[in-house]
Amino acid sequence: MKKTAVFLLTFLLLASCKTREPWDVVVLGDSFFGRSVIAEQYADFIAEDLGVEVNLHKKAVNGQEPEKLLANLRSDEELRQLIRDAEVVVFDFSPGWSNSAELKYLVGTCKGDDNQDCLREAFESAKADWTEMTDLFAELTAGKVALIHTFTFGDWPYEGYYKDKLTPEQRTVMLGYFHEFQSFQESDALARGMIVHHIFPPEIDDPPSAEYFQADGLHLSDEGSLVVSTLMRNAGYKTTWTYLIWGTALQSLGANFPEEYAAHIEEEMGVEIEIVNYAGGSKESSFLKTLASKQDLIDAVRRAKLMTFDWNPSSTDSAERKFLNGECGGTDNQDCLREDYAQAQKDWLAVLNRVIEIRGGDTTGMRQIVMGNWPYMIHYPNIAAEQRSVLVAHFMEMASFLMSEAGARGIETVQVFPGKYFDNPPPEDWVYGVGLTEEGDKVIVEVLMEIEFFK
């Protein structure tokens, strides 16, 4: 018998909390589910708490290692369709990934000066399998609202599997890889927006009671299963979406439209919204450095279900001042404008492409905000009409570039403001300075809500 699962992921896909249609629950993995009643208990909780009929599809296979489950996810179309149709998908990533390598280590054939080469290779292979597996679940459940639970374990699987057969040194080495892989999984799960629980909770995990296990000391009893299913139940049935905001102060300085937009999404999609706001006016070159160094931002980019962002026009402020002072260069006094806008385009593409790369190519939920030329009336109220015309022409060319590049990547653009007000002054009660009034916020929210979320 192989060790039981060390991680449990539950994808809870809420098509709508208002519907009372039957819920399909698909359970995948190994004997962690196959030889316990976790799935049955959790299905009963869903039926009791939500008043829905639950169809349980228990596909867990005793002894199934991760690579076999991954192969099925790649090619078993019947299984893939079950996942597409399911409201709930539960699967565990079995620590069977280390079984073969651990056996070689214990008999001294693992290779390397420290007899650990095969353990390192198995670790890297398991990371790749985990990443592809979770990517496949994201692909198959795309277009649904997903609540994801991940469960980490204490050391008890090793106690149950190896009993007293390990020397202290062997136990330390093997648990080292086990802990490192758990840390990777937990970090990756959090970055994907999953909820992480620990099995067993700290108050009962040192060590867990024998009543939580069957006679083999490894598989969970009804009592142990109840701990796990109750953890899932207590997390509730409403998922939390991250709404990431980055760009200029348009989205932070007195602006209420992000909060209003979030409230509308909560009501329409039946979710809770966590707003993460990085909008503050940093230029793209600076933001790109932050993307490379700030892990909290990287994680937010990866897990965000919603994202609004805008380009910072201050990137060309210096060139505009030179132009107005007649110091821009060229026969038309516009060389510095052309140079700065060309650089701004490169910087913008670098940021946009990096964000999309972090998200694995997924642009769902990304909304670009592009301002019209009305700020020029406010920034430069006293310049000559000809000068304003030149500045606006360069700016509108940039706006066209932004919308074209976003569209090519499947990203919707929201114009501030839409229609005739994109290149004409908006009503006075929509703006104050370069910020938005309450009425202006409402206009932006209305446009955002017209965009279909899942396509």
C-alpha cells in the first residue's frame, strides 16, 4: 500500500448560488479518497447546506500515482468532460511521486556522492507534474467560478507507511524532500488563489489521535474523514476573487469606481472580492522592476480574476515640456516627443507581456483603461491651440497603440470617457482635475459591466 495523499485540492465551482439544479462532484486521486469517506461526507454537507441534489462521481483509484492521473487528465475525454461539467472537483496529489526514489535511497542505489540524486530528480519531476496538473484543471474549469482548497499534511503519512523502519538519518533526509515539496505546493496553491488548510489542524496534529486512522495507521477512519470534510465545509461555498489594480492615480486618488465595480461583480457572480491596489502613478519602467522583485505583486498578478490597469501619461511629461519650450529638436520641434513615445511603447509592451507571462498567457478578466485627450485641457489650459493639437495628436496615437495591442491579446479596453467624450471634454460633473467624480465613476462602472466576463 502506498502512502496516502499529502495534498488535497478541492475546486468548488459555483455556477450560481441562486440555482437549485443538481451539483456534480468529481473526486480524483488515490486511496486517500478511495479508502475513506471524505467525498461522501462532503457531498452530504453540500446537499444539506445548499439544498441541492448532489451527483457524486468518485473516480479515485487506490495506488494511483500523480503521473497516471496526469495522463488521464491529458487524454481521457470522458473524464475531462466530467470536470468541465462539474460544480465540484476534488483531487489529491499522491506522495507516491517519491516511492520509487525512496526505495532506491534506502537500499543505497540512488546515486550521487550523498546517495540522493534520484530523490532530487523525483522532486523536480513531481514539481513539473503538479504544475501541468493544476494548469489542466484551470483550463478545464475555465469559464466557471472556482473555490479551491488545498490541504497540507503533517509527518504522519511517513509514520503510518514506514512505521519504525527508518533510521533517524533516513527519516531526516526523506522528510526534507517531503517538506520542501509541500512548501512548493502550498506556495503555488496560494499564488493560484487556493485556500490552504493543514491536515490535521495544529491543535490535534502533534501527533493526531489514533481514532482518526484505520487499523493500518495510514488511511483515514470515519472520524478522520470527518475532520477533512468539515474543514472544507467550514470554508463556505463562496469563492474569493482577487481584483488587482495597477497604473496611475486615476484608479486610486479619490476614485470609487474600483469598489463599485467590485460590488457589482460580487452580486452578479456570487463571489467575494479582495481588492489589491498597486495604482500609484509609477512609470512603466519602474513598475517592471517591481514586477521582477515583489513576490506579493507577482502572486496577485497570477491569481487575479479581475484586473484594471492604465498607462501612465507622465512618461512623456519631460518631452512635452521641451516641446512647449521649443527645445524638442528636429525641424518641427517634435523629435523628443517621437523618441519618448517610442520608448513608452516599448516599456508598455514589456510590462504587459510580463504580466501575461506571469498569468500563463491567460488574459481573462483583464481590462485596460485608456484616457481620452480631456486631461490636456486641464494640464495645459493656457497653451496655444497649435501646441495643444500637436500634443493631443501624439497622445491619441499612443491611445490607438494601447487599444490595438490590448485587443491583439484578447484584452478589453474601456475608454475614459466613452463615445464622443473620448476626444472631447466630458461633462463637468464627471471630473475634478484629472480625477473622477461620483458621476464619472458611475460611467466607468457601467462600461465595465457591459463587458461579458467569461467568453
